[in-house]
Amino acid sequence: MEQKSWHINRREFIRGGGAALALPFLQGMSWGKAAVGQALPKRMIVSYIAYGVYEPKIKDGLHHDWNWWPCKDSGPLTFNQSAAPFALLKDSVSYLRGLDHAGGLEMGGHSSGDVFATGANMSGTEKSNNISVDQLAAKVNGHKTRYASLVLGTEGGTGAYGSAKTLSHYGPGRPIPSMHRPQEIFNRLFNPYAGKGIEQVRANLKREASVLDLMMEDSKRLQSRLGKEDQQKVEEYLDSIRALEKRVERTSQWTHQPLLNVDTKGLNLEVSHKDPEEYTRCMYDLLYLAFQTDSTRFATLMLESEHSSGSEMWNYANYVLGYKGATHDIAHKRPTESGKWDNWRAKQHAYFLERLRNTPEGDSNMLDQTVVIWGSAHPHASHSTKNYPIQVAGGNALGFKHGNLHSFEGDKKVPLANLFVAMLNAVDTPTEKFADSTGEMTEIV
Amino acid sequence: MQFYSLRTRIKVVLESVSVFLFLSGVASATDISSGKFGFESQIKPFFKRYCIECHGPEKSKGKITLHSLDGDLAAGQESKRWELILDALEHEDMPPEGEENQPSASDRAATVKWIESGLRDYVKKASKLPVATTTRRLTNFEYQNTMRDLLGFELELSKNLPVDPDRPYHFHNTAELMMIGPDQLVRYKEAARKAMASAIVDPEKPEVHQTITKWEHGQPAKNGLTQAEIGVYHGPGVGRKTVGLKSWPKTGEFRIRVKASGNFPPGFQEVALRLVMGTDLRHDSGSGIYQEVGIVHLTNTPDNPEEFELRGRIENIPVQPASKHRNKIRPPSITITAQNIFDNGELNDHRKSGFDDSWSGKAPRVILELIEFEAPVIDVWPPEHHMRILFESPLRGTKTDEYAYEVIKGFMTRAFRRPVDREEVDHYFQIYKIYDAELDTLEQAMRETLAMVLISPQFLYHTVIDQPAATKLYELASRLSYFLWGSMPDQKLFDLAASGELNDLAILEVQTRRLLADNRANSFVENFSTQWLSIAKMKTVNINHDLFPRFLYTVHLGERRGQEQLFRPSIRDYMHEETVGFVSELIRNNASVMNIIDSNFAYLNEPLAVHYGVSGVQGLKLRAVPIKLEYHLGGLLTQGAVLVGNSTGSAPHPIYRAVWLREAILGDEVKPPPAEVPALSDSAGDSADDATSIKNLLELHRNKESCYDCHVRLDPWGIPFERYSAIGKYQPLVPKDKVRVRGFNHQKDKTFADYQAYLRSIYTEEVDASSRLPHGPAVDGMMKLKKYLLKERKDEIVENVVRRFMTYAIGRELTYRDRFEIKKLLKLAEDDGYKLQNIIVLVCQSPIFTGTKS
């Protein structure tokens, strides 16, 4: 089918947030080396695992070996069997115990993942979700790269209320569908014009801008004819048109920058979910490539989503460990099953962190320029929504200090959003308050 | 015991008192003077005496407090809270049962009356204020149907749209949750362009693609069947015939002709032939990438083969992409698979041991002599759906711009579901000019232009224009058709809106019944019932195949565990159809709402009948079947969709079932357990190991103080369901405490009958299904529960159904402001014997629905 209108470019660029316009930052795309006088990119990732981790009440013996938390007490990190894959990354990781989002407390463990990156009070004062931490950063700094952000998941789409398949949201009621097909992700990142000539792409964009203008005009006229309450509803629509207009502009700007020629060597883009390790690593590799080429700096990756009985995710534990049950069930099991599952996840994440660390950038490496959250809003089998498992990695060059387990339990309790505030500030997104934050976390920054 | 039965009697007396008050309006001796004085002198002391201890400054159970109310109902600030209090007092939910400090019946009635009349005054005053949001976007269900009716053919378009907000026991169309963001708009645009690519064709007649395959009925093949025969379908490679399409067009309608009959062993009269298209089921490992084209229920014999025709759109058929295999390139392919989906309820066995090739001889066979595929269908060219948009006109060819203007206007009028004004059309005409300047043909430019119409807010939203009433009746026509068809109005409704006749309540009634009688109402009943009864989850409950080896048809290899595949419809598909069909039947027959509690019929086909132990039902078509007492069926409560959906897959789950009963049937809102509540088994501590029945476990759980308040009002509703197993069968016996049931085991059980014998040998104990209902009597089992509900809970049940219909119909939650209209409607329904179809008519005539309130 022919693809003529703005649609073609929309398809390719829809990942961009509603970013402010600015001249493209081009030279940063040189592989790992910053141009003279150019600041190194500052990046942020939020990644998510579902169905809880192993967190026994008993802290000894097998229970300790397979506890998701690498060591018993706060202080310098030591690594148990479950967290062993991170042992070589000791100076690049921190574990933060006792953090959570107050807004997720009443949602139930299988649903609080909705607000992991947003901290929205969905079951309370807010009727819907709210802006996620990556999108806030993208709003401020997204214009510096071809794509403001990259939103990945293993199931794709947005999911429904209480069973999100994405971590990212532009704002209330505007979830960003996650992408989950490696080939599609690759194409959108590195082959955005689908083989079309640049002139045609530009002509299409121009036409699209005019059409959107007219759509805007007509919609405003409709809006004026509605009752007050309903006008607000249509405002949502107008906002969406405005966002699309901005994307058209942004895309046009970027057509003046040459595309990088990235080949697919070493990537198995046809990988199936039936091979969770291959698949997960492929997703990590794509994320790595997007960073390495400075195509984007802010990303979310929903490695696992709750309520996944309709997808192959449900069988991961079976494919990986031969566990005879659903992925959901393994979290309800005792030390070895649940712990081995955590350990497998740790291996995949450590693979990614090491890849970043082994890639030089400026005077250090990519990991030092990238702060990575890895955790869950569904701590363990009791479906509790308190005390998330949270690991923060990287960003040493952005001011993060690692190597310890920090406890925020009891009277040291602070909202998880305090960490978000610290992360946002570290990636040049000046922030005083995010969601229910009460300040900026100072322990690791 | 004495205490409780006494309370029941009080309740009955009290109810008749309050009904009396409500109807007659006669002041009782205990009338409390209205306004501030009455509040200070009597209401406040009442609260203080009975409520504040738990709902005050010290404790705020359920997050409700009463001490801060100032008694000024007319201010309208606290109306929501007042309505909650009113409901709790009126239904005697509060003070909680067992609390010794209870108000007298007359005090309670007087307080109820005081709140109610205060609320009524406020609602009267507030009716001039703006109501909640009514503008909402189309749900995906409505979008799909609207596109079908607008374009005149069915394209699958909603698959890539973000899903609608989905909360258990809530409808998907709640206005305030239906939001649109840029990504959604992008996807709407993709869908719109896809639709227009198919709707508008290019002028030249396309090439017709054909594939014809024949089989000889005389020629013997394997297993004693002939070449044309298809035995029972029981796996990707067995019991089916396939045809690979030689070629096919990108767009267009296709037609498949089959010549078929049935070969029936003694005792069988019917066999179902099903055609699916997409990837070859043999290659596909179960991701279900194929589309059902249709099912033919064959009753004709081999000496009398008949031709059947099935149609569909080629765009909807998934294509197996090209692949490279050992340096050989396989081109993209589409396969038609013809299946014999005969199912007598005994074939299900994911271990394949329950059936083998010998089944093919014993069961009815399909005789398939011919499959003829043809696409696109060009009986007329251009097709009707094209002509509907680019209609014949003398303007065409000479005055292209004027023609284009008329085309756009015509399409917009239908797409916006109301007359359009000049300015609106002008906007889209300008858009057309932009495309027209760059694209070669009228068809190309029109596709792009009309695609933009399809992403306009006028198309995507249900809107209520605030200005003079010119569009009011069109909006009403839409509200009616979206309620009862999930789609846009048809010409008849547009005409009645144009003529003003829709204003007439009698005509509105005729239209309501006409729409309900139309086939399109089926999808309303399905969409409504699925969400109202929250039965979709039934299909994802992980069934324990070891305990229930014969329940589901799943295929072993490479499949997702616990999920049946689309190789063949499964019993869970039929269970879904059972519940939807049952509700349809009630509406069709204008039967009483109370049939949802108990009925003298069930809605079954053969596999369902076998599952429930009902004899004498043959074939796969569902129908109303009279039931006997010993089937333990009737109403919704015993239907598989409800029982399986609210089980664990291994065992019944009384809490899920209790929540279901209270939410879906009684209309209560059951709050989810607070975070940090230990799981059922953990809360019982070590003693959990000894508690083998869930009932015991619940008792332990309830004994924890933190769990008590909620569970004491919840669990008793679920216990009477206990004689229905996880897969929805009546199962009055269970094993003794501490006896572990082993699953089906090939070493130990040679056949399924052996396993059944084993189960019988250990299932020796009567199930304990007795509990005392909150504010009610002790009931033992389902029959007693139903009796109680029919007798004592009629008002709540009917009110719940009425509220569900209304909420669904208007796309927003009802508030205290709708309370008195609903009460009026309930009174009318009661006088009329709670007839379901009449209730739907009443809903459509209600000022809440017609929007004539102010």
C-alpha cells in the first residue's frame, strides 16, 4: 500500500515526546566521542520487573543466598548468590531499601506497576496516570536527540488501567504505547524514512503541517459549541493535535541531519519470546545502540509486565528454568525457584550494565553517563505495594556514588519520588518536586 | 439464632414502613424538622450515638467520617457522602450487624427520611447546574462497529488501537477515563487510512484471483475414510483439509463456496464444518494467527450435497510471511483450513489419550467435495461501498470541485451522525485541495481527505452541542443506537431525528424495541454482559489440567500452558456464549429480571450440556433448554463463565465468588484488600497447614482483627457456591481432610474412566456450603441462597440491573443527582413485573437518558 501523507513520518517518529524545538544536536552522534567543547550526553533509564522478587522474612541460610537484596545490612555491598551477577559492578550499583510510591499503595501488587515511573496517585486524587520521570526529562532535553525518548516493553502497547504494558506517560490519560518487536524498533530508530527520498519526506511533512492546521481550526470551532465540562474533554484532543504538529516540525528539522548507517550485525531481530534470554538481550542491545548513536537519552524498558497471562511472558520461567508453572507462580515459591528466577533476571541486567561500562565515552564510559533504575512496584509474593526492590546503577559521572545498600526504613522513610528528583536534576532537568516527593535524595548523589 | 431471625423480621417490617412513607408521603409521627435545626437537635445526636465511634475523629473505617458534616444539605458540598450514609442506613448495613448499640426502627426511618428529603431538595435546586462530562470518545467496540456501518463492510480496525480503560465490574465507556493522546491519534490515523484504502477503489476492474480444490467422495483414504471425508478435528495435523491460495488481491471482498454434506453414524444428525483462514495450523505453533470465516451446521446427507457460500474481507486475513528455509525461499501464503469441529464434550484431553483416530469412525464426518475461493467479488464494479461515497452525479467529470464538495459533505454527514454546517465542510474541502494539488487522482485525494474526517473530534467523540436544539434529536438517535447496537444510527433513526418524531416517547419506545430486535443488538448484549458480569477473566484462569484432564481442549506441543488454542472453539468459548445467550434470551422474551437469580431454562449446546450433566442436547448451536432440579442449574449464579472465572483453576474460590455476587448482582462496591494484608494462607500462620478446606482457612483469616470487618460481610456470600467446582460442575463431595488428590496419571490411570473411579473412591465427604448471610438467615448451598435472594433482595437486584443499563447507556457513573429518577423508574418497573425489555425501554425514555432533565 502506498504511504503518502504525514502518516509515514508519524509512524517513524511517533516516539518523540512533545518536545520544545531547538536546533538539532548533531555532533553528539559520533560514536562514543564527544566533539570538542560539546558536553557528554546525560542519560536515564527506568526498567521494570514484574511479579515480585524473593524477599523472605527469614534472613539466613538458603533464604539469604537467594534473597533479592544482595546483603543483609545497610553499608558496603556484598553479593549473595541471587545478586552475584552484579559483583563485578560493585562500584556502579546501589541498592535502596524501603522506598515506594504512596500513590501506588492502594492499587494492589499486580497493578501498582502502572505508577512505577510516575508516582501518580491513581486510586486517590488522580483519576488517571500522570507524567513519567523519563518524559519529564524528555520534555526538557529531548530536543537534543533525534528521538526525545524510547519506550520499550515486552508486550507492547499501553495495556489497560491496572495492567499497564508501558512505563511511560506524557501526562494524565496519555500512556505511550511501548514497542516490543525488535525489527520494528530497529526500523523506527535507524531507518525512519522507510527508504523514501529526503525531498519526498519533506514535502509530505509540509503538507501534513497544513492539514493539521486546518484540523486544529475546525476542532476549536467544535469546542466552542460544547458545554464547559465537555470543552475540557476536547482540549485533550487539541493537545494531541498540537503534539503532532510539534512532531512534524521536529521531524522536518531532523531531516537536515544525515541518518546514521547502523547495520544489524550481531542482532537477531527475528528473535522469539520463546527464547527469553535472546529476546531480552536483543532489547537491551537495541537500547544500547540507541544510546551509543545518541539517538535518544531517555528510555523506559518494561522487561516484564504484570497481568501477562496472555503473552509468552507467562512462560518465561518455564523456558528459562524449566519451572513447571507460570512466571507469576514462581514468585510464590520458596528460595531456590524464586531465587534462581531473580538470578536469571540479574544476569540479563548485568549484561546490559557491563556493555555500557565497557564502552568508552569521554574520559570514562557510557555507564558513568547513564543512570539506570532497575526494580519493581510489586515487591514480593504477598502482593504488598510497600518497600519496592530498587537498584540504581551508573551515572557516576553525573554525581552518583555507589557501592552501598541504603536503608530508608522506619524513621528514615522517604518517598521513592525523592530519588526521581535527584535523577532528574542529574540529567539537567531542574526539578524541585515530582509526584509525592518531599525533597531530593542525597544519599547516593 | 433467635437474635438474627428477629432482626430479619424487623427488617421486613421496616422496609414496608419506608416504602409506605416513600409512596404516600404521609408524615410519620417521628418526622424530624428539616434543615439546620433538625440536624442539630436530632441527626447529630443520632450520629453521635451510633456512628462516630468508628467514623469520627478517632477511627475512620472505610475512610468515612461523620463528625465533620455540618448538616447543610442544600449547600451540596457533601452530597456524595450523604448519599453513602443514606444507603448504609436504608439498607441496614450500618451500624454493623452484631453491634449491640442499634437505633430503633423508627429512629432509623426518620433519619433516612430526613437525609432523603434534604438530598431531594438539593437535587431539585442543582438540576440547573452543569452535569458531569458527557463528551467521550468512541470505545474500540463502538469504533469498530461504526466503521462497519459507515463503510458498509467489516474491516478489522481496532486491533492496533490502545485498549479502553478496563476495570472489573465497570463499563469501558466511562467518559472521564476515556482519554486521547497523540499516539492514539496516530493510530486512529493509521486505521482510517487503512479503511479508506479499502473503501475507495480504483476505477479499473481488478483481476480476479481464484483457487479451486476438489476431493472425490468415492476414493478411499486413511483410517477408513474417503478422500472427501473429514474426521473429528483434534490437533493441528489431524481432521482437517487445507487449501493453499495460489494468489489473492490486497484488498476486497472474497467469496468461498463449499460443497459439503455430513456422514452420520446412527444417533447423530448434525456436524459442524468450520472454515478458518490465515497461517497453516500445522505450521503455526498456536499464536492463533488465523481468522474464522464461518461455521456451517451440516444436516444434509452424502447423497444430497449442498453448496454453501461464505464471505469476508481479504484484508482481515493474516498472511504467513515469506520465510527462508535451507536457502529455499517460501513466498507469503494464506491457507484455508476446513475443520470438522464436532464436539460431544468427551474429546477434550490435552494429553491426546482421550481420543485417537478411531474417533473419526465413531463420530460424524464432514464430506467436503469442493472449496472454491474467489476474490475480489466483482458482481458489480465499482462495489456498492465505493459508490456510497463516490456516488453517480452529473457533476462528476465536469465540475470536479463541486462534486468533491458534495462527496465530502455526504460522507461527513454520516460520519458526524448529524447535519453538518457550511463551515465544517469548508474546512475539509480545504484539506481536500491540499491533497488534490499533489495527488494524481480524485480517488487518491479523497482517501486522504476522508481519512482526516475519520480522525476528527466530531467523528471520534460522542458530543452534545450546547447550542440551540437543532442537533438534540440527532444526539438522542446516536445515544440510542450506541446503547443498543454499539454503533451509529441507521437511516430510519436519522429520519425520525430530522422530522422531530423521536421526541415522542411512544416513538422512542417503538424504536427501542426495533433496535433490540435487530441482529446488531447481539453485540450490545455481549459487550454489556461481559463487562457487567466481569466474565472475560474466565478465559485466562489457569486450569489445572492434572485435576481436570478433560475440561479444555489444548494442544500439547509448544503451547502456552493453561490456555486453550484457537484450533477449535473450546468449552470456555461456549460458556461465554452461554451467559451472553442467556441474557439475550431474557431480553428477547421480555422476561423478569429475577431470572438472573433463577430460571426454568439454561442456554446450552452439546458440550455444555455434557459438562453440566444435562442429557438430550445435540449439536453445537446454543439454545434454551428446560431444566430439572437435579441439574442444579438456572440463573446466572451457576453458569460456567461465573464459576470458572471466580475460581483458582484448581478449587472454588469463595471470596472471588462473594465479590462477584455483591458487585455484579447486588450492586455493592467491594473494596480491594488494603496493601500489606497478608495472603490468606499466611494470615492463618502455622495453622494454615492443618486447615484443608478453604472454609476453615477463611475462618482463621477472619479471626484476624484487621481482616474481620470486611470479611465478615463478604465470605458468607461465597460459601454457598462451594458445591460448584473450579470448572463449574456441581460437585457435592470432596475428599476427607488431609487427603491429597493426585492428578491424572498415565501410569496409574489407563483411561479417563480409571481416573474418575479413583476420584469417586476418595470423594467421600459432603461439602460444607452453609453460612449465615450478613443481615440474613443461615443458608445451606445454592438453592437456599437463590431462594433468599429472590425473596429478600429483589429491590437491590433490580435496582442494580437498572443502574447498570443506565450507566452503560449514558457513559458515566450515576450520582446522587440521578437517585430520584432511578427510584421513579424502579417503581414503574416493579408495577410491570420487572420485565427486562420493558426496563430497557424505561431507561431510554428516562430524562437521564434523553437529556431532557433540565
